[in-house]
Amino acid sequence: MANLRFATNETHLVKTVCAVVLKGCSWDLLLKPRIGSVISSTTVNQILQNLSQHGSSSFISWNFFKWIELNPGYKHSLQSSWTMIHILTKHRHFKSAHQLLDKIALRDFLSSPSVLNALSTTCDDQDVNSHVLSWLIIFYANSKMTQDAIQVFEHMRVRGVKPHLPACTVLLNSLVKERLTDTVWKSYKKMIKIGILPNLHIYNVLIHACCKSSDVEKAEELVSEMEVKSVSPDLFTYNTLISLYCKKGMHYEALCIQDRMDRSNIHPDIITYNSLIYGYCKQGRMREALRMFKEMKDTNPNHVTYTTLIDGYCRVNSFDQALTLREEMEAKGLTPGTVTYNTILRKLCEDGRIKDANKLLNEMNEKKVVPDNITCNTLINAYCKIGDMKSALKVRGTMLNAGLKPDSFTYKALVHGFCKIKDIENAKEFVFCMLNDGLSPNNCTYSWLVDLYCNLSNEEMVLKLPDEFHQKGIIVDISVYRALIRRLCKRERVDYAQRLCDIMQDKGILGDSVVFTSLAYAYLKAGDIDSGLKIFDEMYKKRLMITHKIHKSFAASYADDKGILGSFWNLAVERGLISRSTLKQIHKDQDNA
């Protein structure tokens, strides 16, 4: 006791506390009176390391770690917590190590920079580090802290520490879920370089990534790679491939996968059948879809099966058959949900059967099926199409009262509806609401406003639109001017488009390739070749190139102007505004057309 009371040297203090702990005496009696004022978290970290060196057991360190935390005024540092996790891991007490990791994660909500800083001096055992850092990757990925997970992976890669396969799988899967496709492939290549041998789970995640990005070629490459490495596909692999082929309309290839499943003695499940039925329905091949539905083996159709078929019949105008299937669905105890009702509602609205649509909505209410954004948007769009804006606004009110938030589709439908009845003030108001809600109007939204002003022979008001946005506190950037200028050019109001471009540049907003290409084409189409060439010269000075994307957009937008469009591209090439690589892509597109 005297030794502890008068010890001033930290090394001496650590040795003294370790001696007391190892004696097995009462820690409360010997240590508690001075614990708050003498022992810091830094000292505890050293004590834990010293205790772990006495014998092969980690129990003494673990018990001391838990005991000292019970003392008032003391809290373990991140450093001492990680030291304890490493000690537990080294002695194969994985469950306790995991529990401690979860505990400090919930308490401190760890971020990778602070953790990696604490880990840098904790342990130099590669096997232990591999365990701990792999767990950390899994924790971050499952917590949707993807960038933190990537940072830990990079930390391991740089230091030559190989992550465990489950950590690699979870990391790649989290990237797929967030649709970070490029990062998926970059991370996978890095994994291969540090010696990770992919297993079935990793291949399944990668094929799922291909399905998300509709990359058939890459998926087939992965399947070939699996064959070379003797990794046998499972039901998930085959289902993902079938889903990918059906999405791309490659139904023959999907059926080949089903045949391959049969030969591998892997039985199709409901997901397999639903994908194949969806593929038939997408192509309007309802006979084949119904035949497959009736031939389902060892599995029962579910909500997805029936909803897919009902949607398919609605799309081929076999509405009675769709309703018959809904009755069959209910007879089998499968209550139609929101998605099923939305499918039928969409068909009723498309056919202009608004009264029947409202009856269906009442039925949903009676059966306590909760409408969603798609339900409300379908009705709003239907009312907007027939110019019944009062009813459209009423549905929007119901939507808001139900706690649903209007999305881009809601606002676009309302803007289009008000433009249709030539109510420009309300149309603009909903564009303002859309922007205030953090949603970006697309080119169509702005085009409707421009079209309405042009139809009213009031183009001057188009020039004032950006100032109106600004007065409402909305930031006006290049995207707004670009949309307005493009539409004015399309409407052959090139003088107004040029004036708007001048206003934009006077405000310090520089034009981009789309703006100048639109103006140049509009001048050329109007027969003012000199003005068009001046725009080209200005583009060349500013190094504004016509990209492959711009070329595709203009080719689609002005498809009827083939003669003028051809001359325009030739002039652009002569002026050096289309690069060789872009020209190659253009020629490739033309060859494939």
C-alpha cells in the first residue's frame, strides 16, 4: 500500500499495480482508495500490456479492464480499449473481443481516422491485426459508414495486412448496395493484388453488381472465371444471372441458365420463377408467362408473382384477365398490397377511367391498404392530363396530410398540368416549390414554361425567369440558363436565346459546350452561317469541345434535320471542336445503328 501511495515514477507505478493485481488480493482494498488520482488511462494501457505478458491467459487483463471501469470518474480511452481487444483476440477470445468492439462503437460512434490512429501503436501481430481490422471493416460496412470501411481496407492494404474473406464480401456488398460500381471493381482488383482468393460469396456479390449496372458482358466473364477456378455457382448465382438476362430482354439466355440449373441438380425457387415470368411479361408474351406460372414446381406463387402477371396483362390491355388474377390471388389468401393496387390504378388512369380509379382508391381505404407516392402521383398525373387541376391539388393535399412528401414526379405533373391550361403563375409557383424542396427540375420542366410563353408570344418573360427565381431566394446557376436557352433554340427563337446567353454572361456565369452548341446550331438552321461560325470560334478559344454525350443528345433531338445536322457536324470537325476519340465513338454508333 505504501509503495502505491508514494510511487511517482510511471514505470514504477505500472510495475507496482501489476504486482498487486497478480497477487490475487482484493483490488478494492489495495487499489480503490487512490485509483482516481494516481492511475490514468495511459497508465492502464501499459498495465494491460504488461499483464498480458504474464502467462498465456488473458483473463487477468480482462478482469482488471472490467473492474477499473467501474470506478467513479474513470473512463477507458480508445487506446486502452483497442489494447484489450487485441489481447482478447490474440488469446482467441473472439466473442468477448466482438462484444467490446460493439460496446465502444455504440458509446463513441467511432470514425476510422481516430480508430486507425489508436491502432497504430497497439499491436504489431499481423494475425491479430488481420482479425481486428477485418471486424472493423464489417462493423463500418454494416453501419453504412462505407467510406470508413474503405479507409480501413486501404490501411490494411498499405501495411500488408490481409483482410478476411467475410470482410471483403461485406465491404463489396455495401458498395453494391450504394451503387458505387466503379469503387466495387477498383476494390476487388486491389483485393486480388494483395492475395485474396475470391470464393463463391465474393463472386455472387460481383455478379449482383453486374445485375445492378446491367452489365451482361462482365457477368459472363465472372461466370467463366468461376469455371476456371472450379467455384461452383449456387442458387443465388443462377437467380442473379436469370434476373439480369430478363431485365435486358435476353429471355433465351435466361432459359439456358434455368436448364443449366436442372443439370446441376439445383431446383428453382420462387425468385427464379418470378424473374422468368417478369421476363415474359416485359416482352408482352403473356401466354408463355401464364404457362410458366401454371408449371411452377415445389413452390407456391406469392404477391410478386401475381402482381407481375397482373401488371403484364394491364400492359397488353387484357384488363379483365388482370382482374381475374386479382380475384384468384385473394382466393388463395394473398391480400393485394399497395404495389398490386398501383398496377391496376395505373391502367385505369391510362384508360381515362378516373371514376373507377377513385372507386379503387376507396377500396384500398376500406381494406386498410396504405397508398404511397406512386398511388398519389398516378392520380395527380391523370387529373393533370385532363386539365382537372382542382382535383390534382386535392390529391396533393391528401398526400401531404398522410405524411407523404411530394417528389420530382409530383411537381413535374403539376407544372405540366398548369402549363396545359395556360396558368403560368401556378406553373412557376410549383417550379419554385420544387427548387425549395431541394429537387432539380429537368429540361422538360423548363421547356414547358418556355413553350407556354412562346405560344403566348411573350418570349420577353422567358428572359425575366432567372431574376424571378433569384427574387424567390433560389440560386440560379448554369443549369437553369442552359435549359431555357436550349428550348428557345429548339423553338427557333435564336435572338432571344442569344440575349439570354448575354444576360447570363453579364452576371458572371460562363456558358458551356451545350449552350454554345445549341446557339451555333440554331443560327445555322436559321440560315445565319456567319453567326454560327462566330460561336464555333468562341468555343475553340474557350476550349469547349463537343462531347460524345452532346452529339448523341443533339442527334436525337434534331433527328428530323438530317441534312442540316450533317453539315453542322462537318463544320464542327473542321473547327477542331470534336476530338478524334469522340469521332471514333460517333462512327461506332453509326455502324451499330
